[in-house]
Amino acid sequence: MFDDDITGGALRRVGRAQDFGAYTRQEVRYRSGDLTISGLLLVPDGRGPHPAVVLNHGYIEPSVYRTGQGMQREQDYLAREGYVVLHTDYRGHAGSDDVGRVELELRLGYARDSIAAVKALRELDEVDPERIGMLGRSMGGGVTMNALVAEPGIVKAAVVHSSVSSRFIDNFRRWTVPNRSEAGRTIVRRWGSVEDNPRFWRDLSSRTYADRIEADLLMVHGALDDQCPLRWARATERAFTQAGVDVDLVVYDREGHTFVGQWAHKMRRTVDFLDERLGV
């Protein structure tokens, strides 16, 4: 999936930190290879070093996206549970350096930015570098799984909520091709269709490299999800289990893509998992 080293770090705090009682929140910039990526950093009160988690948000049209958008509830919950939180905006979003639309559609750069975010957190005095996890929602679930296979051991534990498929062609066919996007047409023209160049499409899929994953993984999914169907999550669980991954899929019968009534329960389960796996 990636054939070169992924570098990151040099986190800078931008502007004034806001005090939310149990934590402070501040815009940041950090390096991801040659790019500068924007994001939000939340630091809990109290003596550190603290455990930390990188948040990978779901799809929001980059032209309207604003820093920290998409997982505000998760940011607040995790910070109040004592976690330093780095919500990455990804390349091409908010204050991050821009890239071409084709790169955005392939999503691999987002995984680079997520890995670089972990490396940026490791440099902070407030963070215990041995206790860092990752959480991704929807498209961010795919970003998280790509990060786990691209750099095995980058985190010890990861969670995906309502994730896209671990097979890239499923996502491409559901969202990119039906939208008849120019980026989608360019990808097919440049690399061929799945019938013409199956290896290219396999190489975009975390499922292909699942045996590289070293982190424990919790998957949380709603049975009524009409955006990322439950069958995708079950297929990922089967494939990852067969590859030797320690993966647990938890299904909420009455929830759809966006959790409502059981959101707090889902987050409690998420934090309990991270606490146990990270030794908090």
C-alpha cells in the first residue's frame, strides 16, 4: 500500500487555547511528509503524561469542511475521560496544504496524515508515547484500517465506528462512480477498471494486507446502517480474523449510520476498550 517511510511531527499550536473546564482546545499544525496538516488538539486538565487518541473523521466535502468538524462529540467525550485528542483535518481540508482531487478520492494520503498525527503526539510532553490509540468514523474507519496496515504497530489499539468497507472497490462503486465524478473517471482512465487491473484495486484495500495489523481492533456498527451496510463490517471481521487480527465486532440492533439513542453506550464501550488495551 505504501512503499516509502511516512514521516510526521513538528506540531505547532496556533492562536489561543480555549478552556472547556476539564480540558483546553487549540488549533494546531503538524508535518505529514512534505505537507502541513491542520487539526485540533485537546489536552485534559491534570498531571500528565496522558494517554492519547487520533481521530479520523468521516466524509465531509472538502470545500465546506472546517477545522475539527465531524467528531465534536467524540472529541469532548474522550478529553473528559483523560485522553489527549488530536483531530486531524487531512490534506486538502481546512488549513491543511491542498492536493489534487484524484489523491483525495484514493484516501491513501489521509492514512499518511493519521500516521503522522501519531508521530506528532509522541513528541508532546503531555502525551505518554506508549499509550496512543486511533478512532475513525465512517470514511475515517477506512482511513484507520489503512493506517494500521501501512505502518504496523503505529498504535496498540484502534476503534472504527460505522466504517466503510475494507475493500476499496465497494466504497468506490457506492459513492465515486454513481456520482460520475471527474476524479473517478480519471482514476479508471489512469489505472484501469477492476476487471482490467485487479491488482491496483486490491492494493488500495486494507483487507489485502490485514495480516500486517498488529493493533487490537474494536468495530462498532449499527444494524440499520443505510450508508455503510452491516454486511461490510461482517466481511471485514471475517477477513481480519482469518488474517490473525484480534478484532471484535459489536452490533447495535436499533442504530443506523449516525448513532442516536445508544451513542453514549457506544462511547463508554470505546473508552473501556482503549483503557484496557492501552493500559490506562
